[in-house]
Amino acid sequence: MSEPERWPDRPLRQTQNVPRPFRVATSGGGRTRSGAGWISQARCLILGAMKSAYELAMERLGKGAASTPLTAAQKAELAELDSIYAAKLAQEDLSTRDAIRAAEAAGDSETAGELRRRYAGEKARLEAEREAKKDRVRGT
């Protein structure tokens, strides 16, 4: 039987007396090692108690009210809102791009930066307004 594999910077650690949940990643012979280093019992307890983002989202979803299917009229109204706000966003984008190009051509980077900030705020405002209207249509 050959000599057991050793990690260059750490001695072997036997985990025979460690409870089962702490044997997370073994490299044969009951030695526990993760990619970042040795796994302590405390770290394993913490990691075992943590939930993934998916699990947390599913819990929040389960706590919410049961969703009701949308009617055809509601779907049509939601599609119309999306269309209207997509047009508003495109109009704002085109007018801002032209103004930014003109400012950059004139060598005024301060005005171009201000136009970009103003566009970002206007875009956020329009998207929030659209979502609020869609929530009203959905009845939530």
C-alpha cells in the first residue's frame, strides 16, 4: 500500500471522530479538505444552515398570496403598457444620444456626463412608472 497523499502546506487530518455532516469534501481515507483549505466543524455548521438564493426566493414566493391567472383584457392592457413605455424609452434614448454626440463633438465632456446622468434618471423613472401601472392592472 502506498503512502497517503499529503497536501504540501497542511498535515493530514483524520476525521473519523467528526460527525457525518462535517465530511464535506474528502480526498480518500477520510481526510477532509475544501478548495480553500481545511473545513472546520464551526464552518460546516454555518454552511449547513445557509440557504441558497433559490431556496430563499422559493420561500418568499410560497409566503405570498396565491396568484390568480390574468384575463385576456389584462394581458392586452399589459402588452399595451409595454409598447407605450418602450416607445417612450426609445424616444428618450434617441434624443439623449443626439445631445451627447453634439456635446462630445464640441469637446464638452461635463455636459455629456450630465446628459448621461439625466437619461439614467429618466429611464429609471419611466420603468418605475410602467411597473406601477402594470401592478395596478394586475391588481397587486
